[in-house]
Amino acid sequence: MRALFLREVSNGTETYRLWRRDGKPDREYPQGEGDAYILYVEQGGYLAPLRMTDYYMVNHCGYHATVAALYGDEDNRGKYFGRLRQSGGDPAVLEALGREEQMILEYGSDPTRQASYIKNILDGHVATYRTSKETGGETFPDYIGALVLGELPTCVKLSAVYKARSKIRTQERMAKTNAEDEAYCAERNRQAQQQVEVALRIIREGGVLQNDTVEFYRDRYDSSASSIILYLMRRYQVSVPLRTQGWINERLANATITDGRCSQLQFRGNKRSKCSSRFFDCMNELIYAVAA
């Protein structure tokens, strides 16, 4: 990429040269000045991304220093603003926040603080890389950490090992997940089939058939649920009007089968609710189909 040099920062021990890309901004909606481009730090002839903008670094470095200087710590800051809201209200709070912003900008723009902050970031990358090196590529090999240590060729080898092992782990994890999903669906379908068998026995021998929900799974996140009586009507190809289907699913509580006929039923609703005029015909057709 085309890059623009921004500045050099140092804490007396470490010195870093900061860059950004030239051209189209990295962030479409910056929050403030310096928030449009991601920062890069020069290391061994490469530009390593810091994954933050100048705006973020200034605020991060300046905020903690400001809190320590003005209040001591976060708890004291919270107590201070709590008292300020009670005594001075919003105007006093806004004035205090304005003072904070000025100090954050001043402290956060200090090259010494920025250099120390960048060193902490790079030290984290180095620690990640060293862990990978010690485990022979078992963990993620951090290229930025390797760059700081001048060990990019070693990191390339570790990366190949890590990718191969990650692929195996991913395949094993997927196989385990698939097996668990299959077992889950098989158990749910076994329970549903058991419901169906009980319902069929009641239809053949007589009794009260509760219109409970039965649910069959195609996979763990794809299932079809229906009231069991409507499920059986569809299974035995009983023609049921759409309105009657809705009534069976939403209103029907149970049906009593006596001597091969539907003798009575219970359904949910208020005193004005009416029984479906077609239900008995459909139910008796189902009883005949099951018996046949």
C-alpha cells in the first residue's frame, strides 16, 4: 500500500515510527480528529498494524493519566461526578468533562506515553509468538511478535503447523457437533414416534386422545410441529378444510373414541365458541383409515 509517515515517538528507551495508509480512509465514520486511519508502526522494514487510530491512542493514553492526576482512580472519579451532579447539576458536570477532555488531549499526545503504550502492545504480540514457538505451533503464531524479534521465517513454519492442526481440530469439533445433533434429533423423533403409537392405540381401542403437540426433527434447527390429531389426519390422507385445520391446532383439547366413532370432544374457548362443523366427519374418517 502507499503509506504516509506521521511522526516518531520515543520514551527514551524505545523509539517508534508511525505511519498510515495514503488515500481512502480506513473508517467511514470517524468519531473525531485522527480517527480516519489505522496506525502502523515500522518494524524491521515492515509496517505492522496497531489496529487503532490516532484518536483512540490519544484517548486511551490520556484518559488513564488524567483520571490518576485528577481523582486517583475510577472509583474516586465516579464519586466526584456523583457529588457534582447533586451540587452543581448538568452545567457543572459539563464543565468538569471539558477540563477532562483538555487534559486527555494533553497527556494523550505525549510521545513518551504513546511510545510506552505501543511497547506494551508489541510485548503482547511477542508473548503470543513465543508461546506458539514453545509449543511447536500448537497455538497461534503471531507474525507481529515474530517481526519484533526478527524471526519471520520461523513464524512461517509455525503458521503452517498451526493451520494444519487447526484444520484437524475444526474437523473433529464438527464431527462431534454433528454426532450430538444426530443424537438429539434421534431422541426427539423417538419420543414423537412414541406419542404417535400411543395415539394410534387409543384410536384403535378407544379412549380419550389428548390433542398434544407432536414435533419431528429433520435436523437440530429444522423441525415441524403440529397437534397430533392433525398430524395423523395428514399422515392418513384425510382431507381437512383449512379452517378446520386451524381449529384443530388452536382449539381442540381432546377427542373421545367409543366403538370406532368419535363420541365427544373438548375444546378451548369462551362460552360463545363453537365446535367445528366438519371435525366429526374428519375424525371418523381418520378412525376408519387407522382401523383399515
